[in-house]
Amino acid sequence: RKEVEQDPGPFNVPEGATVAFNCTYSNSASQSFFWYRQDCRKEPKLLMSVYSSGNEDGRFTAQLNRASQYISLLIRDSKLSDSATYLCVVRLMIYNQGGKLIFGQGTELSVKP
Amino acid sequence: DGGITQSPKYLFRKEGQNVTLSCEQNLNHDAMYWYRQDPGQGLRLIYYSQIVNDFQKGDIAEGYSVSREKKESFPLTVTSAQKNPTAFYLCASSMEGAGNQPQHFGDGTRLSIL
């Protein structure tokens, strides 16, 4: 089983649609959670951190369920510029070695006019 | 302005050759990381360093080497022992000691075999 598993994608949606990405992680010792966005042939960029109480940033809402080891990202009113690959990222704190990020394989989103 | 700079953007390696990828950051971050990304796959950790003069192997360290002589710099050498070096290499840094801090990435180096 992969340590971080995401919807396989790709997701093809029309402009204005609401789209949800799901992610599960296997290590219950995971401490921090993030969503990154990666454009084609570019580096990943932090989209948002994910907090236990859930958090929102404009059209983007992230949720965390520690009991189910599940993370989600909701994009409302999707724009053409939202087209990218979305990476679910989990941080493990390893004693005496600091934090280690584990990346999901990413879910590609394509927003069409 | 602050950031992480990787160079070169594109690099070609001949058989049996060692090549070094540069990563410099002026964010005053303690921790630095090297990842490899293959098409359709997630990032995999090669090496990381929490402080100067210290570094740890990641999940796929074989065929790679690093040094951390200065806080700002974390070069990665891809040695001839790495038989499949073609990939997108990403360097990242973070403020370590604060466990919830995200990592920030440089814009990557694409390495190919000649």
C-alpha cells in the first residue's frame, strides 16, 4: 500500500464546476498535511496547509480527518488557471531526524471552457 | 528577493560521468532536501540535511552524494553508479525545528543521458 494515495485522475471539468480531490495516508504518526500545486514541467508550489479543524482560502477548502487518515481538497467555481496537478503531501516527524515529506503521485485537473 | 536557485536548468550526462547539480537558498532555512521526480510519479527523497555539515540518506540515495558545507548551499552529485539518472531533480528548503513548516522548492533541473 502506498504511504500517500490520491485519486488517479485525470479530472476533466467545465469552468465553474466544483471539484473534490481525495487523499489517504497510511502512517498514523503523520503530523502535518499540505496540498501543493504543480504546473506542467514546473516545481511544486504550496497551495495550502491543512489544519485539523479544516481551513478555507478563497475558493479552496481543505479538510482533514485524522481518525480515517483522510485529506480532501475542494475547489469551487473552478477557473481555467486551476488546471494543474494537485499533490497531497504528508509530513512525518522522525525522532532526531526532523520532518520527512511523503508525496502522493498527484491528481491532474483540466478545466475546460 | 529571497528564494531557492537551482542550476543548471537542463543538464546532459555522458556514460560514466559524474555531474553536480547546484542548489542555493537565501531564505536562512536550516533544512534542505533533494528530490527526484519521474513522469507520472510522486517526488522521492534522495538526501536531506537539517544543519550544516550533516546530512541523511533518503529513500533512493544510491548513486548520489551531497555535501552541506554552508547553510545556503546543498549541491547534489549524480555519480556514474546511478544507472537511471534521467529525471527532474528538485531542491527544497524549510525552517526546521518548527514541524508544521512547509518546504519551498527551486524550479528544478532536468537531467538527461547523452
